[in-house]
Amino acid sequence: MKPLAPLIGRRARLRWLHLIIGGALLMPYFLVGTVLVSMAGGGAGLFSSVPAQLAAFACALPMVAVSGFFPLVRPLSVAAARALCGVPPALLADGPARTRQARVRTTAWFTLHLGLGGIVSGITLALTPFAVAVAGLPFSAALRDSWLAAGPEALGEPWALALAPFAGLAMLVAMALAAAGAGELLARRVPVLLGPAPEDRLAAAERRAAELAVRNRLARELHDSVGHALSAVTLQAGAARRVLDRDPEFVRRALTAIEETTRRTVGELDAVVGLLRRDEEPGSGDRADEETAYGPGLDALGGLLAHCGVPVAYEREGEPGDPRVVVPVVSREAYRIVQEGLSNVLRHGGGSTPTARLLVAVRERELEIVMENPPGERPAVVRPGGGRGLRGIAERAALLGGRSEAGPYEGPDGSTWRLAVRLPLTGRAEERS
């Protein structure tokens, strides 16, 4: 069967079906063409006259070309070509044609598909019964008598009857060759006429960049949320273990803090995972849902500070938790920045019991976040197994058009480690929300 695969293999059969579909789509245009030909005086014997049928076919093609400019033609043509032409999907464009050049290429494909489809469909419908009848002449007396009455007398000769099955088979093979050739021609033209234009490639690159940006943002959310929770839980569990026999009340508070931290973190993980699953559900992409899917804002800062595992002296200026003052995207990013700053205090704060001072202030045009703690062993920007917190804070600030600074600071109370972040309240922040 391998030698016959180009003619009757699965790919050849699918391409043949593609051509038959093109012929079916051509029929309305062909019928309108027959009306035009009959109005022009060629109505007598239209369906028995080959020149009249060719004229109707010629009238149909310009109408097909005009229809090719409709927006839905390219998506439907691409879907059919992907399924039936055996062309790699990456070579075809997605969505309607956006430029004049793409629309012209689309209408050229539509005209070629329906034109070749009409020819192959006509050959298939007309030649198949004729070839079968020729091949059956030696085996049917009634068929021979009807053909002899209307055809040449040579059909009654023994040699003609002996060759009739081979002639019928040759007709079928020729029809298969014609269909295979037309299918191969369409398959070769698909990438040229339905392939992505530079504008399509740019749009695909923008979609890919947006997807990567979302992935990076989710990675930061998971890193900050889980990293802070693990640091807080580890600190509380270690402290409780050391005083387990001496201070049951402290152990009880530590276990309560661990419970609250893990419960809050599980809720945040559910929100992030829900955002990932939302892409697979119909009706996804609502901006209001996206606002809540990325996690809590500054209005939830009290719960974070109460169970973070670090004594925090919290100062607030203005109303940072009010969404009318601080837009939601800035509020969410500020919460994560504070969370990551507390994680750094837990990991690297000086002294046996790390402490921190936090200031969240609403200025005229920006939100200021300042966190200070006694200096200890400070993290590098990136180190194996962790240490990406400062880079994550800088990325969050930069994406909103803000800035961040971290390092030793000589203040009125002596040397401290200071993290200072300033985020705009309006402008780019609102655009990215």
C-alpha cells in the first residue's frame, strides 16, 4: 500500500475532502453564475453544454474573490487547512486578516481553494460513475446494449470489452492523480497565502510577552507569599521548641501565629492558583476578578504584622488602605513589598530577637514604604536557594514606575539596615492595574 499512499493514503484522502468542501462552497456562486449566463442568452441546454458551464464557472470566481475579503474567511480557511491539508499549524496565521496585504492573500487563497475544489468535485461526480460503467461493460449485457444503442459499434468488439476494465481503472487512477496534484498545490500555497504576516508575528510576540509577564508576576507572588510564611513559621516553631518546657503560654501564642500564617498563606495560594485555572474556563479575563486574584492589599496589612513573627513598630501616615487614595495595583504591590521586607528581617535581622520599624506614608503623589531593622548578615541580591527578595522588590517598584533602595543607614538611633520604596499613586500605576 505504500506506493499508493500518495493517491489513496490518509493525507491524500483528507486533501481530497478539503477540495470537495471547496466545491460545495462554490455551488452557490456557480448557481448565480448560471443565472447570469442564462440571462445573457446561454440558457438553452445550460447543464448539458460544456461552454455554458465553463462560462458560469468563470462568472462565479469573481464573486468568490469578493467574498474572500470578509473577516471570517481567513479563520475558517485556516481551521480547514490545519485539519485537512497536513500543514504544520505554526506556519498558519491566527485570527482575521488585519492588513490589506493579508486580505488580498486571503482572497487569493479562497478563490484558489474554491476554484480547484469545483473542478475536482466536478471530475469526481462525473468521472466516477462513468469509469465504473466502463469497467462493468464485460459483465453486464444490459449495460452493453444501452451503450451500443447510443455509442460506437466498436464497444461490442471482444478486444474493446477486454480493455474496458483497464480503461475504467485508468480513469479512476487519473482522477486520483488530479485530486492528489490539486491537494499538493493547495498544501504548498497554504503557508504563502495563509501564513502570518509581519503584523501577525508582532501580535503573537506581544501575546507571548504578556503571558511571560503574567508568569513572572505569579512567580513573584508565590515566592513572596510562601517565602515569608516559611520564614515566619520556622522562627515561631524554633522559638517554641526552645521554651517548650518553661513557657507554655509563649508556645501557645507561637502555635496560634503559625496557624494564622499558614491559613493566610493557603488563601493567597488559592487565589494565585485560581488565576491560573481561570484561563481554562469560559468567560475568563474579567478585570474585576483579576484585581482580587493577585492577592491582598494594604487593607490586610494588620493581619500580616500581627502574625509575622517579628515585633514591628508600625507608623502610618494618611490612609494607605483606602482604594480611593491608593489604587489597587499599588496597594497589592506595597503589601508584597512589606511582606518580603519582613521575610528579610526574619532571615537576616540582627540580634537574638529581630525587630523592625515600618512606615507607610501617603504623600502628595507617591506612597512611601520605609522598613528599618538592626543590621545583621544581609542577603545578596541573588544567591543559590534564595536571596531574590531585594531583586523582586526592585522589579515590583520599577514595573509601577517607582524606585527602591536598600542598604546600611546611619540614622538618629544608630546604624540600621534600611529598605525604602516609593511608588506612584497615579499615572503608570493606573495603566498597569
